[in-house]
Amino acid sequence: STPSLLILPGDGIGPEVMAEVRRIIDWYGTKRDLSFDVSEDLVGGAAYDVHGAPLSDDTMAKAQDVDAVLLGAVGGPKYDSLDFSVKPERGLLRLRKEMDLFANLRPAQCFDALADFSSLKTEVVSGLDIMIVRELTSGVYFGEPRGIFEEGNERVGINTQRYTESEIERVARNAFELAMKRDRKLCSMEKANVMESGVLWREVVTRVGADYPEVELSHMYADAGAMQLTRWPKQFDVIVTDNLFGDMLSDLAAMLTGSLGMLPSASLGAPMANGRPKALYEPVHGSAPDIAGQGKANPIACILSFAMALRYSFDQGDEASRLEAAVERVLAAGHRTADLLGEEGRAPLSTSEMGDAILA
Ligand code: NAI
Ligand code: MG
């Protein structure tokens, strides 16, 4: 049957970058005879404006039903003063939580044409290809108790870092499986020196590692990991870490490769009836209110997120590689959106011109 895809463009530049993905999807339908059953819906502020909630129950149900969800970005200044329970981000958190997307895959790959653009020396990043696996549905962003409470004559803000063994085990297993398909090297990062959850994390990852003797497993404190990632990132292949550290380390890794506008991600859950994981794909960047509506956004992160969907949800690894190669070729030919030009005086491509170049 035709593979199904739910598209949630969201806010700010989300709809702008997603429009370029729609053109690529159409291209697949007419030029490759590869069709998708595509539906589109609201998320984030766009959904709040219509439904008073950042994700309607109806949209949630659709997301549970499709082979893959592709999301643009959510949020914007217009929604900053909303109550936490209806903030745009809550739409995304609800998708992750209810689809149980516990493993967030963030590749940090340096396209050679952009090696000069990285904030690090060319030799440190050229040829870089690492994958950060971030636990996504537990840890300090979800642990209870949480809140701002009265304590004596002042208030206290509380979040709780909490991990069960099974939560650690399933994300560790996912990371080991990935390492088996790559360079068979896995580095687990936590802070076992000062956190109980870190002690348990290290113990469980080590135990799971016994099932993967071919994978070379190492452990690192997450703060030291941040240093090593900027010193010599090519020492890593796959990194597995918790929700909070993964959030920061993957943003750090983002800057190794140049621009937020280049970075895709996948969030995977348990296998569905068809054997493939529940999945949500999205660029790492946000809604970029500073450039929204100006045709300046780089659509590559969203396009590469669709490439990951081709690979992980639609069994189209070859087409995914071809799409990635098209992006590489366009960059090698010198095409750049504004975010990839820095101080250079060249005229940048608009969002749709970059889409044109990749399609061509
Ligand atoms: P951001 O990622 O939206 O923007 C950071 C900087 O990178 C901005 O200068 C922006 O112009 C630039 N940038 C990002 N994506 C780009 C692209 N595709 N092409 C060219 N330049 C790009 O992060 P920021 O500014 O912290 O947050 C803005 C809004 O987005 C906030 O409301 C935030 O809550 C939300 N957000 C949403 C995320 C999501 O939907 N997953 C993730 C991060 C932030
Ligand atoms: Mg982040």
C-alpha cells in the first residue's frame, strides 16, 4: 500500500522550508513513480490559533496512524506569554510522549563544501560523520515532582532527573544497533560522578553492551564529552546520552557542521505492525522568527529530514542517499542560502531557489 506521511509545517519558517519538501515529494511522484499518501495538519502556534491547543486530539490520532510524521518547527514571539500548558512546544512534546519516541537521532555530518564554514578548523571537521542518540521521553524534562513551590518565605523551582532501567536499556539498545551498522564505536555520556541517574545509566549501558561484543564501548562524563567534541570530534562514531545532556551536546555538535539550517533529526519509537519504528522527522532548528516570511530560510535541514524518513520509515535507502548526494552536489557547486555565507558579499539563494537547485 502507499506509504503514509503526515506533514505538520508549524510556525515561522516551518511552512517555508516544508514547501520545498512538498515539491520534492511531488517530484518523486511524477519522476520516480514513488508516491506518498500525504496529509497536512496544524501544530504549535498555528494549531493554538485555531483550536486553542498546540496539538488537537484529532491530529494526535492521525500521527499515531501514519508511517511517518514530518514536522517543520513550532513557536514564536507571539506565543511566548502563553501558559506553559498550551505553549507551541507542548504540541511537539505531546507527539514525542504519546508516540513514545524515545530515541532522538541527530547526525552531525560535515559536507566538505562547508568545512571552511565551521567554527572549528577545517582539519578538525572535514569528513566528520557522527551520530548523537539522545534519550527523548524521560529525564529531567519530564520527571516529577516539578513546579515552582512555596518554601518558607521564598519560592523554589524544581525539576527531577529520573530514569528507569528499562528506559535506559531501550535507548542503549537502539544506539548499539546503530553502531553495528556504522563504525562499531559507541561512547556513552553521563555524569556518574555526581548523579545517581548517571550511575544507573552507566551500569545499564555496560550490561546491554555485553550483547554487542563487536562494538567498542566507552564512557565519558558529559562535560568532558563537550570538550572532546570540540577538540577532536572525529574520535566519536555514535554517542548515546540522556535527554538534557543530549539537548546540549547535539546543539554543540550542530555548530561543528556550520549551520542549524543544515541539520536533520529523527525521533524513533517502538516497531509498528509493519516492523518499522514509529517515527517523527524534523529539522533541529526552530521557527527562526528573525528571518520568517522573508524567503531566507535554508530548506536543507528539512529536506535532509525527509531523506532520513526515506531511509528509516519507507525502506528507500538508495533514494535517501541520492537526495543527500544532490544536496552535496548543490553545495559543492557553490550554491548558498544566507545562513551559509557569513560575511561574504555574494548574493544568497532564497529558500525556493535552493529548492530549485536541489530539484535540478
Ligand atoms: P532557531 O533555531 O529558530 O533560530 C536560531 C538562529 O538560527 C536564528 O538566527 C535563525 O535565523 C537561524 N536559523 C535557524 N534555522 C534556520 C534555517 N533553516 N535557515 C537559516 N537560518 C536559520 O532558535 P531560536 O531563535 O532560539 O528559537 C526561535 C523559536 O523557535 C522559539 O519560539 C523557540 O521556542 C522555537 N524552537 C522550536 C524548535 C522546534 O520546533 N523543534 C526548536 C528550537 C526552538
Ligand atoms: Mg535544543
